[in-house]
Amino acid sequence: MPEKILIVEDEPALQETLAYNLTRQGYLTDSAGDGHAALDAARRFTPDLILLDLMLPGLDGIEVCRILRQETNVPIIMLTARDDEIDRIIGLEIGADDYVTKPYSTRELLARIKAHLRRARLDQAAQPPPAADILQFGNLTINLTRHEVTLDDQPLALKPKEFDLLLLLAQHKGQVLTRELIMRRVWDWEFSGGSRTVDVHIRWLREKIETDPTQPSRIVTVRSTGYRFEG
């Protein structure tokens, strides 16, 4: 999908020129001519990069940048006809990623846009996927944030190690986990009782989450190996 660029510029001719050149490069564009319209467009259009003029009617570019930076981390390149170091420092300190003084070379601006978009893509790719806050298995719910397990919407009274054991099994649904691995991950080898510790905690868990603990369907025993969580 083409990347989206929001152009915030109060000079109609320059706004149209920027939109034309960016469209030719394959970007989707939207435009705003004042500070308030810029905020509305940013929230509606959800751009991948924002070109933000410093001198705007209504809210100026500095104030728009300050507000936007509280709501989004997309690259912001500020555009200005004034080569004022104070403005440049303020803009960068409140979260602008770059600062271009008019008149500027279209080729240079396009190069900076590509560089910032490429960096944003790399930063996003480097982020680990967010862990799910809630794991749902039918009528069984594990809430990681609240450190809580519910069955049929009723909270279960689990001991800390029971919760840790259930979470480990649930996060590896369908995989066979050996008793040794479970001991290492849940107890960090603190216990010297051998794998019997795991078996006892599995039995306690089954009594709380299985419909029939003698015929478990959620935590299945894999003979001579360990356990597998089926949800």
C-alpha cells in the first residue's frame, strides 16, 4: 500500500506543487492550510510522514508539532521560510525529525522524505510483536496484566507458581513441554524435589480448570515426556 504524506502548508501554490511531486513519486497525499485543519487531517488521514510549515494561521507549526508529537511518532519534517536557529532548535526539541528552509530543492526534500520513511520502517520492523494481554481458551481466560485467571467469568484462586505454570503451558499451546523444561522455566531450578513438583502442580491445576480432572482435556499428559496444553 502506498505510504501517506500529509502536507501542511498555507500557500496554495506550494501546497499543490508538493502534492503533485509526491503523487508522482507514488505517495498518497492529503493537505491542510492551517493549524487546526492540520490536527484534524492528521487524526483522520493517519499519515506515515508529515510536512509541516512553521508559519501557519491559527495554530503555528511549533504548537501543531507539540500536539501531534503527543499523539503520534510518525516523522515530522518542518518547513519554513525563516532560517532562524531558535525556531529550528525549538522545533527539534518538541519532536520534529528534520527542518528544511525555503527555498529548498525538491530533489533534496524528496531524499529526506525517503530517508525518514525508510528509517521509520526499519524502526517498526525492529520492534518485537506486542505480547497479548489476554489469552482466551473457550471459557478459560488468562489476564496477564491483572495476573488473573477466570473460568466461566469467575476468578480462580491460583497460587503464584500455578499461574506461572498455566501461563507457560498456554503460551506454548499444542507443544509438548518436558518436565525438565517446566522446572527450569517456572521454578528456575529452585526446587530439589525433582519432576514430582511439576506433577503435583499439574494435578492442582487440573482440579481447578478441567471439567473432569480424571479425564483432562486441557492439560494432556504425554507419556514419559511431559505435558501439552490443548486449551
